[in-house]
Amino acid sequence: MIGHRPHLSVNDEGHLEIGGVDAVGLAETYKTPLYVTDEERVRTRYREVCAAFSRSGYDVRVKYACKANTSLAVLRILRQEGAGADVLSEGELRAALHVGFRPEDIIFTGNNKSDEELLLALESGVVINLDSLHELERLKELCAKRRFKARVSFRINPAVSPKTHPHLATGLKESKFGIQQGEALEAYRAAAEDRHLLVEGIHMHIGSQILDPEVYEEAATRLMETVCSLKEELGIDLGFIDVGGGFGIRYSEGDRYVSIKEFADAIFAAIDRAVEKRRLKKPAIFIEPGRYIVGDSTILLVKVNTVKETPYRKFIGVDAGFNTLARPLLYNAYHEVVVANRMKERPKEVVTIAGNVCESGDILACDRSLPAVSEGDILAFLDTGAYGFIMASQYNFRPRPAVVLVRGGVDMVIRDRESFEDLIEKERIPEELKS
Ligand code: LLP
């Protein structure tokens, strides 16, 4: 077990293992950079979430946030587990349907949806989570023109401030997401009056990588105020309350440990209070975890190309950069790094791990204590299952890596490594330029 990660271990050769498979062997077989996902870990975390949120009298549904990891195999695993899906684009919606999610288990959220996206959502019959009064008007027009019935909810901005990276806070009063609480009555009244719309629920999502359960209680309390006024002033009984995702995980041993149960308890404290006080019928509760389910299931294996000492720092240059793992650059995110082929050696020096993208900002990890690292060693970045591969790009004209799934001690490719041909496949040199 590496830290708190039961699916990672060290074998007799001193190699890192994931799900019982030698990570160094995987790097040799499939080359690097390589993402490796442990199937059992995804399943375990999903079940943990279900157990933590199960409450008597409440129908709780997990809508996996597909944006965290949209690998079809991962989606399929979660579908098999019984999850629903939270999607935000045509691609995600099609991917979810493709692997077998039922339309009635899908919620489509997005802060500005195109007409094409709205139409696809209408045709598919998923819940459309509206983000503004303007979007409501557009949807009404589309429904009237095409004679569709739409199942809708509204995303409410509860105006709370979670302690997370500023780019990951989505429910601040000045955020671009959702309608303001003060607009809710007008929005729901307009939706309820339209014969093409079926008002089904209400939604919030306050941010991501949140490690403070109290902020959920505060936000859910505000959301429930809106739920109550919809009931009391408009007579609307909502079928579901979606409290979003964002439950944080421990990237470093120093991160605060918050169990998923603590998040569930905080949210239910607010919901129960309102349900009891206002004698509401217990609604279905939706949650949209992404990171919590897939975050620690995956490692990124990279190879050391060069070791460079300067008077200021020792750089370990690896064969991946922010094109492969964007989080350190984008959010100053911390990912634990281990030397996969020297797991039994003690830390010897403090090094900085430099990516191979031609930009100064491309540092994947700063000032890490590692065993003496040499060229050819394999490093593993841990906890890269959420927003890892899916945020990778082809910047610097490098193909995106392969993804391998480890399943009961056996490894299998779930996404091929891209090739140079993939890089140029969509490129066209106009005839005019050919002479
Ligand atoms: N629901 C909605 C409406 C969302 O926008 C998100 C994430 C989630 C659920 C799932 O949040 P989670 O449980 O995974 O925290 N790229 C960033 C994270 C961006 C999150 C965007 N929305 C990162 O690498 O940390």
C-alpha cells in the first residue's frame, strides 16, 4: 500500500505494482508515457460513495461526472455498477449513450449550450439542466418548433465560497454558472407555465477538489430555501435535488482527510432540516462525483530522459509534459511522484521534475525528495485518474499516450497510443499550396 492507496504496492523486485501488476513491466511493454487504471479501485470507490450517501427514505442516485475521465471502458465499468451520468457536451452525451447509460439516467449540464446540443439532449430524452433564463427561452422555442417535451431543472448559484483553487470554485456569487437564487422563482414559474416543459428538479455544483464538508451544508441549506419557496409560493414539488460533485481527495499525505461520509452527512443535515421543518416529501437526491470515484485509480508512468544539474536545481527531464498531465501547470496541482523501479530505495535528493514541452511553466513537480534517479528510470505520477488523460493535448505535436486497464491482475489496452499519422490525419494542405 502506498500511502492510503490499497491498490498500489511494492513487489520483491522493488517495483511499483498497480492492481497486482508490475508497473515497470507495463512501461516496458506499452512504452511511456502511459496511463494505467485499476478497475477494481474505480468499482470500490463508486461503492464507497453509494454506501456513504445511502439514507433511509431517500432515493439517492449517483450521476458520475463523465468529464473527470471519459474513457469508454471507465464509463462502461460505472454503468455496470449502476451509475447514471452527468454530461456537458455532445461528445460526453454520445459517449454515455454509446456505453449503455439510459437517457433517463443522464443529466445534461453546461453553462452555455448550443442549439445543436439542446436538440440532441431533447432527442435523447435526458434531463436538461438549464443555466440561465436566456437558455430557458431558447429551449422553449426549440420545443415549440420541433414539438419536443423537455425534462428540465435549473442550476442555482448558491453564492458560497469553497476553499479550493480559484479556477475550481463554481458557486461564488460572481461565477459564470447557474441562475442567481433571486431569479429562481421567475425561472421556475416560466418553466412550469410552458406546456412543453416538465420541471423535474434543481441543481447546484459549487466547485471541485473541496475538502471542507461545511461548505456543502451551507450551500445545501441555501438550495433548500429555494426548494421550499418553490413549494410554498408556486406549489412546485421537485422530483430531484442534485447537489453536484466536487468531493475532494487526498493528493498528498499532508492533505486533510475527509471521508465521503462526512460530505454526505453535511449535505443530509441541510436537506433533513428543511424536509422536517417544512414537511416536504423526501425528494430523490442526485450527486455528481467525478474525481472521488476515479481520481486515485490511475497512475501516469513516464521515463527519465535526462538528469541535469544546474547551480540552482537538479532537473529530472521526463518524456511527458503539460500536454500529458495539465493539472500541475493549470492549478498548481500536486501529484505524488515515486520512482517505480526503485521503490525500496530511500529518498536521497531533492529534485524538480521537468516536462518536455518547450515552455518554462512545464514543471510537473517541484522540490521532491526521491531516491537517486538516473536516465531510463520510470517515474509514476499518482492519482491521475481524474482530469488526467482527458485533459491531455497534442501540443508540441506529440501524440497522446496509451491507456491501459488492469483487471484482476491482467493488463489490457483501453486506448491506443496515438501515432504521427493520428497527428496529421485531419490536416489538409490545399492544392494551391502544393505546387
Ligand atoms: N458536476 C458539475 C456540474 C461539474 O462541473 C463538475 C466538475 C463535477 C460535477 C465533478 O466534479 P468533481 O467531483 O470531479 O470534483 N479540471 C479540474 C477540475 C474541473 C472540474 C469541473 N467540473 C481539475 O483538474 O482539478
